Amino acid sequence: MTEPPEPRAAAEQSEPGIRTGTPGGTDGRQPGQGTPAAGPSLAARAARRLPRTVSGRATLAGAAVSGLLILAIVFGSRLLHDFDSALLPYAVATVFLAFGVAHRYTVWVSAPGARRLFRNGWRSLFSAENFRRAPTALPKMIATYLGFQKFLGARSHARWAAHQLIFWGCVLAALITFPLTWGWFTFTSADGSGPGYEMRIWGLKIIGFDSLNFVGWLMFHGLDIAAVLVIPGAGYFLWRRMKDRGAITGQRFAYDMVPLLALIIVSVTGLLLTFSSIFLHGGGYEFLAILHMVSVVFTLIYIPFGKFFHIVQRPAAVGMQLFKYTGRQDGKVFACRRCGATIDTGPYVENLRGTMRDLELGFDAWTEYCPRCKRVLRGNAYLTQVKKGFK
């Protein structure tokens, strides 16, 4: 048997500069080596600690927005001095609403198409160059697409009118309910007796009014006015969902019908509270108040998961309209490759192609043809490639 070679005593000693696990110098660095490279920055380390999954990021965003809202409630109500504990369930519902909206919005913008819409839309909204070139374009688009929604009028005047009733009724209710629930503004008696009242925002007096005159009536019946606007609008859409065959075909009860029913229930129970206090001398008021509170809390929590989530998505669409408008102003119009008809702006078509590439769809070149030419090309392909196979 051959014996293993004798170990080399001196040769086995590691020379300075050879990485063997023992330091080459007194400070652990190799001779001639400079200061070690700096580690990752604080921002990079923080970014690595963020959740990598869409659900994790959405949960983190929801928690952050909810926390900010809680802080806004605490400080906006002057450390809860102006906070009405009777409205606590409504305030808690708004916190859950904030969490749901932030969670759903984060999940939505994680999709390739929505991510491009979000990025380009908001970039156009906050572009100083766009504001310099077209200072009136953004206000007009906000009024057109967010306020009066003229694009709905092109489809149906009845749908546009009903949508306007719901929209302005909900806006009025939100402007009254949310600040009042959070304790941001309060109504206090001016002198302790008599009809005089003061409206205060964050503790600062804004306006004084007489509760018995027309201004006072508007102040105390703003939610009733909002309910009167919402009920016919929601009723029309509910009727349409039950009668229109086109609407019935693709509707889902939880997604399409429940939000409309919730709006009607909230509005009706709110009007019943006023009816009870005026005509029934408070009869059944406690039961109606609980029923109204339950319906409002349910509606607020349900908003991020139903049809009304498009309210949150609409501002990004306004930015995309501005994105297309600036492209037309620059003359960046994309023409059909077959017939030369105008399709849309060049940046918009390229954005659509990029979305299709992100989704790994292998036919993004079809975006370069107008709808008519697409039908013609498909028909020609059928005649030349498919029909010839039939005998």
C-alpha cells in the first residue's frame, strides 16, 4: 500500500493575500487593498424588506393609508376634543374603506395594463410641460370626465341624467358626512339659547347662521337633499338592470345590484330619520338610526369590492385623456398601415402595444390597423387559409 504524501509544513502556511479564511493583514484586508466597498444604501435595504408579493404590498399600502387616516382624525378633531363618540361606527367604517381602497388600488395597478395607465396618466396630470402648453386642458377634462361625464351622454341621455343624480348626490353626502364623522367640523350653539348656530372647521369659526332661516334649513337637511338626488338615479339603474336585456346578460348580483340596493337603503333610511323627527315626534327613531348606521357601514366597506370602485379609477383615465390630447397637439397621429385612416395618437398606440407585449400576447402588431381593416384582414385570412380546405 502506498502511504499518503507527507504534509508540507511551510508550504501549507497561507501567504498573505491568499483567501483561505485567515486574514492576510492585521485589519483583515489584503495588502494593497483599499477601503472595502460600502454596503447597500439604507433605501436599498428598506426596499429589500418590502413585501415581494402583490398581496403583501397591497396589505402594506392599506395599513399605511389607514394609519394616516387615523392620525388625520385624531389631529383634525383637536386630539378627539371635537370627535362625537356616537359617530364612532361611521369613523371606523371609513378607516376600513381607506384600507380597502388602498389595497384594491395597489392590486389594480400591479397589472401590466393598469400599471401603464396609472404611470402615463398621472405623469400627464402632474406634467409642468403639459400645464405650460395647455393650461386650460386639464380643468376642462376634469369637468368633462369627472364632473359632467359627457361621454355617457353619447350613449344614452337617460343614463347620463341618472348617473349625474347619483354622482352629485354622493358627492354632497361625502362632503357632509366624512368631515362631520371625523370631527373636523362641528355645529355649536352661538349663545347657548336661541336659534343661532356656528359652523367650525378644526375649531375655527367659519360661518354663523340662524337655524330657522333658509340657510339653516340647508345646513341641517343637506343629507336629505343628497338622498332625494340618489334615489331616482339608483332606481333608474336598478330598473334597467331588471328590464334591459343587454344589461341582464352580463350582470352579477353582488357586483352590479348590491351597490344600487345599498344606495337606495341608505337614502331611504336617512329620509325616514327626518320623517320620524318631524312627523312622528321621534317615534321609532332609535331603530331607524341603527338600521341607517348598519346600511352606511356596509356600503362604505363594500365600495372597494363592488362596481363603485371605478370612482377611484376614473382620475387615472383623465390623465390618459390628457396624454392623448398632448399627443394630438404635437401632431403625433398614428395612421392605419393599410388604409391610412387615423387610429389614435402615436404615444397611445405605442402604449397599447407595450401593454400587449407585457402580457406576452403575440399579436400586438394588430394595433397598427383600424377596426375596419382588422375585419377585412381576418376575412381574407379565412377565405384564403380556411375556406379553401372545404370541398
